[in-house]
Amino acid sequence: MSNIVERRNKILELLAQKGSVKSNELVDILDTSRETVRRDLNALEEKNLLTKTYGGAVAPQKNTWEFVPLQEREKTNLAEKKALCKHAAKSVSEFDTIFLDNSTTVMHITNYIPKNYNITFIVHSVRLLTQLVNINNPKWNVINLGGTLNYETFSTYRYLTISNLKHFKPNKAFMSCHGIDSDLYATETRVDDVEIKEYILNNCEETFLLVDNSKLPRQGVVKVSDIADYDTIITDNKADGMFISRLNSHGCKVDIVPIEND
């Protein structure tokens, strides 16, 4: 593809579809040289149409600290979220008591947990609760924490949720976050769920953080915890390699899940 406009429009089209691209992928897709791809990415970054990363680029995120509606988040990086959940589900054992947060990433994990396992789930997401109701598995004991309903996240929070949560000590927890910032903290855009996550980190035997490549790194407003407080971080192979190295050097256990190219 020799036309500059066509090439750069194709790059933007791929970013809109996938959220991120790798330079070596673009070389093949555009049938051009690595140097040409580098120039195209530089030109598009100068116009704030993308953000370059190690080995590729990601779609620009204006005001990444802002809250993104649940309906929009559900559609973003769907293949990555499902792959992370499929991998995370391998860590589930029969008779586990599991806390699941209200993220659009973790909501997919119930599709990959063996239906013949006796499991207790603790949830505060209304969307996830509805999903578990529809699965209707008699081997799965579901505890709904209740509390004040947040219409934007379709989950409960505040005093009653926290008070009820303190009756339980799950042995495993699967969570996500808005992003991991440059200081290596898990971050959120709002304070609503921070107290819930802090309790889980302090009282759960084993915690897993599921974050796709778009969240590494990604700034937020509220710091939840040092990223090393999580026992395992699960991300995908499109994540920035240099940032993964920083996580490893920080003492984090990082599982990298392969994502098939479209």
C-alpha cells in the first residue's frame, strides 16, 4: 500500500477496531517497510491521533482519568478480556470462595469456570449477578453483597456493601482496574470501589488482577494499591514489553496470555 493517506487511514481503522497495533503487524498488513511504518506512526502521533508504544501504537485516550460508561467499556478489547478470563479460570479450584469485582473484564470469567465445581461467589455487580442467575447452576452458591445501587456501574457500594463484605474472607479474588500508572499503582477513576478492593487485598489469600494491554500504563485519579500487593497480574502479549519488565523488576508475578491476531 503505497498511498500515504490510504496507509494512515488503515492504521487508524485498525486502532479503532482493536485499540492497539504492533509495528510488525503493520508492515505485513500495509505491505511496506518498517521505516515507512515508523514515519506513519510518528506523523499520526504528532496529530494526536495515536500514542506510540514499545513496538507499536495504541488509540489515543483523551482524558484517560475520566469515567467511561459501562456500556462503552463492555465493547472495548473484548477478545483480550475473554482471553484473560479464560486463563484466570485455570486458577480456580473446587470449593473455592471467590470474590469477583464489578469490572467488564472479570464478568467473563464465569464462562470458563467448570460448571461441575462447587463454588461460592461473592459479588456486588448487578450485571454479574444477573449473569449468574441465568446460568442457574445449583453447584454455585452466589452471595450478593447488596447496598446502594450505582446506576453508572450497575453495582452496589457504600456502607451496606462494605459492612456485608466484612463477614467474608474469600480465598481467591479476581479484579481489574482503570489502569496501572507510571508509579506502578493500580488506579481507578472514582473512589466508590476503592474501599472494597482495599478490603479484599488485605483479607483474601490470593488476588489476581486482570488488565489488558490498553491499561499498561494508564493514569487514573485514585490510587488503589501498589501493584505488587496483587499476587498475580494477568495481561496479554500486546502489552508494552518495557512496562512488563518494570513490573517484573518491581517484584510482580506477571502471566502473559497470547492473543491471536485478527
